[in-house]
Amino acid sequence: MMKLISTDFADSRKTIYLRKINGISGKKINIKKTQKEKYMKRIVFTGLLLLTACGEGKVSISELSYEPKIVFNAFITPGKAADDIRIQRNFPVGQDFNTDAQYLINALVTLTKVETNETITLVNNLNFPDNYFYDTTGTIIEYGKAYRLDVRAEIDGDTLHASSTTVTPNPGFQVVPEQSRLSPMHYVEKDSLTGEVKYFNVAFQRSPGTQFYVASMKSLAAAKSAFIYPPDNPFIPDKFDSSDVVKNLKELTTSSIWIQDTPLDNGISETVLDWFLFSFYGDYRLTVYAGDQNFRDFVETYDQVQDIDGNFYEPVFHIEGDGIGVFASYVADTTSFSILRPGEN
């Protein structure tokens, strides 16, 4: 079983989602290393905020005790106001509940700039389907600063409190198009002289002090008519047909890789975009994110909840008190590229 994660923040309101898909095969990634970059991993994000595992170990749900928790699903970006702070609650496994009941619309949510102790109270947006909290003062999040998110809410008759602190990335991060290979190419195109497979790659100016980056690719032409079917696409099962495309369209539309342990200075790094990351012909939007430590730890540990012996572990949340989830910060830059159909120039 292969676990997929989605992080196309532009379309999913920057929510990290987790879900399993059966029947879509992956392939080990071999990448070109730039200085100290060690590895990257495919991640594709969609679904509900769940923690999943695929090992052989088993847990008897009846043996577990339910603890009410405040669920953080929150991100801030330097240069913008805080407008994507979603605060929810958990429920006992197996309990039926109204979807609206997961949102803590009456929670007290504050955001504090740690350096100056300036605090703003975030307001709930009842008109948005996901009931997120946002800043009405217009305060702009700054680069390289620590911010603390505090939440106090009543759940099942008890008053709970949770807090989390993130340090925003430093300025300087951006995609460098002139050092990237993003010109249109055919799927698994080969060099006419050497016969070697060519690849897209993206270069970016690092954010000083940041060692974790995510490159997210979203197909803008995703449809069964634009899907790259076998045998042209060697990375999916031979029997994968148009009905499978329709069934898994959302999951196939977005894919991502992460790059970690880059140098801490403000130089340029680059990463290869392997062909198995792409499922459709046509235009793609490429967004590269520079994430803080909270962002990194959540992405790297959300699915590492079971070891080979079946023991279970909690992901790294960086949340104090009665909370789970993620409060993180990042900066992003966007560009585009295209995959040509056979015969197309």
C-alpha cells in the first residue's frame, strides 16, 4: 500500500490532508544532489485530516481511551495577514457526528508576535465552508519572527487550552527560472544526441536558515482525455484505465517532492522532477515552498506512526496543552511548465 499526501495549498486552502490510495504504484526516486541535499520523497495531498499506517500491527480501538483535543490546522506566511487558521475538534472513533460540529466557532483564538508580545484576536469567518479564523486588523506577518497561536475552547463541557509557536522563514527565497529547465518537453523525452532521458528541474534561491523545501506540481489540464496511459506511462499498472482515472482524479492531479538538509546560507539549490510525478499532458503549475521546522516535522512524521514491529508512535506536532495538528509557516514562489503530447511541438 502506498500512502499519498497533498500539499497544493493554493487550491486546498493550505490544509494538509492525508489519505490512502490502492493500486497506484510508486518508484524509488534517484535524484541529482546539490551540495548537501540528501533525498526527497514523493508526497501527494488530499482527503481529511487523518493519521494513517500500513503495517501489520493491530490496535484494538476498544482498548483506547478518548481524549478531547483541539485540532490545529493553521499556516501563516510572511508578507501577508493571518487568514488561514482553522481550529477544529476531534471525536471518538466510530461516533457519528454532524460535519459542522467539528468546527470550534466559539473558540478564543489569539496570535502573538513573541518578540514584542503584540497580540491580536482572530475572528471566525462563518461564511467560509471551513470556518477558518482570520485577522481583521491587517497586521502583516514578518519574516524571521516567532509567532505563537493560542486557542481556548470548550469541548464536551471541559475548557481546553493549546498553543504552538512557529518561526517564519527569512527573506530571500525565490524560484530562479533562468537556472531551471522548464521549457516544454514530451513525456520521458530523450536527448537527440546522447539518448539519455531528459528531466525538468527547478532551481531556487534558498531562505537563509531554512533546510526544508517542498515542490508541488498541479496539472491544470487534469482529465481522462489528458491522462498518460500505459504503455506510455510505465509507472502505473498496465490495467489502469479511464475509469480508474476518474475515480482517482483528485489524487492524480497533484504531486509533490520534498528537499531537505540543504545548506543554511542563501545560495541556490536545485532538484530534478522525476517523470513518475506526472500523470497528464498539458500545463502544470509548479509551486515551491520553504517551510519552517514545524512544517518539516509534520510532513516527515505524519505517516511514520508504526514501525516494522507494529509499535505505534505519535507524529511530531509542536503543540503544547490539549491540542494536536499543525501550526506552521512558509514562503512560496510559483512558476509553470508543460508536457507535450506525442507529435506536438
